[in-house]
Amino acid sequence: MEKMLLSLFLIGSLLQISLVAQQNAARVSSVLIKAGRLVDVRAGRVLQNQGILIENDRILRVGPLAEIERQASPATRVVDLSHATVMPGLVDCHVHILLQGDVTSADYDEQLLRESIPYRAIRATVSVRNALMNGFTAMRDLGTEGAMYADVDVKNAIARGVIPGPRMFVSTRAFSGTGMYPLLGYSWELTMPEGVQIVDGVENIRRAVREEVKYGADWIKFYADRRYYMKAGVLHSWVNFTDEEMKAFVEEAHRLGHRVASHAMGREGIDAALRAGVDSIEHGYGLDEELIDRMVRQGTYWCPTIYTGVYVAEGRAREGRPIYMTMRDMEAKIFGVAVRKGVKVAFGTDAGAFPWTENAAKEFAFMVRYGMTPMQAIQSATITASELLDATDDMGAIEAGKFADIVAVANDPTQDITELERVRFVMKGGQVFRDELSH
Ligand SMILES: [Zn+2]
């Protein structure tokens, strides 16, 4: 009996010791990354043989490896990426995690009519995991497309460590006016689900903005236009809201400390969204020099979503919407002009409009083909994206104080931008989610 008590006591003490050890480990976790090449996005250059010292979820110090190594403690774990290129985690500023591809309107209607919101949320958990494994450590979701506030739930599940995924900035339900967004074309005696929150009139808009913020929206997103058509070489569109209505979205969101993204394709839509003072223009396929100059003056960001334009063009043309081919080709021409004039281009792909099995990093190669240097394309997905998200204290560069959101590729992406389609190391908040590179 005594023996048994003694052994119980011993087991108890051992358990206690291991618990204390675990708590100590949880208190400070220290990691040193040896970076053979480090992309310094602020200076726009690639540095050799750098060290990154990480404590828990944030970066403590960055500098020449020999210097940083001296500051590491014996308990510091080393991640050897001395043969790789290390860079800040990528940020996609335009995604729809609750959508799984909508090349045709049948694809879209199918998801809203045959998939429950819980089922779509389950699929979204796979979308966000794919994105993280591809190197995206933060994303802005611009509309749940009928799935209500499920983006807030996915965001919370990621933030609480329930599922792996990027840091999420969400806009819950995008806004449009009555009759201006799918589902459309069904018998009038049916009450169909809406892909957006329908709202008309200034006072209703103010209340609807407050309501979305109440349920967790970080961003407010509205559709400025629809019914795109060409006339005399100009992409025109029908505007969805009056000036007073659009200004109400922006005023109310800003008053509550939130930013506004506007889907705007044609000249009239972009023009109206800029008059209202939105923070970002989404797609903007119909941009021209005059609109570009206004964006530069106003400091408006542009999310060009090139890859989705390319991905959906032919399918939508076959479906009877050939305008998408024209819009794709127009953007190829105007992109370089916007870059030269100094528009703040924030990397955004519209992932979800193409399936999540596609790697959204394919966008980079188009940005370079259309007129950016590889470094500019990298900056748009890191430093510029973090500015748009008002998150420069936390992300966008590998600097002391920011989250340890770090990715790595085998070769130098400033030499071959497609290297970003082959991210092989992913760390978010100091936690390694993927590593096929370190030695
Ligand atoms: Zn979109």
C-alpha cells in the first residue's frame, strides 16, 4: 500500500514537472531562421545571409546572420533556409472563401441553391487551408455570395487555432440594389436567395452598414455597377446606386472606423465609386488615364484581379457574355499605364471566382507580363497590401515587431516570378505550417 502511494506520488510529481516544462516552452518559443536570401520589400532588394530571430508569434530582430546568431539563446530552435529565398507572407486582397468557382451563372446558382451555408463553410475551411499552404498568410474576403456571415465564423476558427488558414479581413455580405445582383431570372412567384445584401436608400444603407459591422464585418463592400458594354472603345456600365447612396456607404463605414471596397468595372461605375471616396476599386477593367489620375490624387487602391479575368473569359463568352474577353484584353493594356502613373496596386485575385484548387499566385506572372517588375509585384502582395488593410504594424515586411508571417521558395522570385507558385515553406505567427525546404 505504501509502495503504491509512493509510486502515485512519483507519477504525480513527474506529471507536474512535465507540465511546468510545457508551460515554460509555451511562455517563450524562440526560433532563428537562417535566410540565404531575404527579400527586403521596403528597400526593394534581395539581401544575402540574413538572420531572423522570432519570439513566440512576432519577429524580434532581423539582420546579418552572424550578428543575429550571437543574440540567439541555446534554447533557440534553428530553421535553416540558407539555400532558399525568404520573404514576407503573401497577402491576397480579394478573395471569396465561400465560393468554389463561378465561370458560368449556372455554377453560381448551383452553389446558392443546392449547397447549405454549413456545407459551404466546410468547403471554405479547405479553401483557406489551400491558400495558407500556397503561402498566403493574410486575405481580405470581399463577399460571402449568399453565405451570410459565415466568413466571420471561418475567420474566428482560424484565429482561435481550430483550423489552419490565413489571417482574415472579412466584409460579410456585399451590397447591391434591388434587382441588380444574382440570383436573377427565376419565376416571380419564387423567393430566391440573394448573393448580396440588397439595400436601397440612404437611411437603409446607414442601418445596413451598422448591422454588418455589428455581425463582424471588417470591410464594407458594394457593387458600383453592372451591365457592361463597349461603345467607341470605352467600357461602359450601369451604375447601381445614386451618388447619395454610395456616399452613405463610405461615410457610415468611415465613421465606424472601417474601409470600403467597391466592385467597379465600367467607366461610369469607377467614376461614381471615386466620387463617393471608396478606399479600393475592385477589378477596374475599364480604367482610363483620366480615372487613373484621379485614383492617384485620391490615394485609392486598385485590386486588378487579372487572373480571374483570364480564367473566366472564355467560359463566360461561350455562355453569351463575350464582354469578358474584351475586359480581359483591356486590362492587359491599361495595367502598365496605371503602374507607371503610380496607382497603389494591391495584389488581389478574386480566388473563389476560380476554384480554390488553382494557385492564386499565378496572378504574379500576369502582373509582370503586363508591366510590373518582379519586385513591384512582390511589394503589391506584401507592403502595399498591408497598407490597404491598415495592418502595417503587423504584416507586410520582415521587420522587428511584426508577426512572424514568413514564406520561402527555393530560387529567387525576382529572377523568375513564377517561383511564387512554388512556395515550399510557410510560417504564420511563428508556427510552421509547411516545410519542404529547411535543412
Ligand atoms: Zn470578387
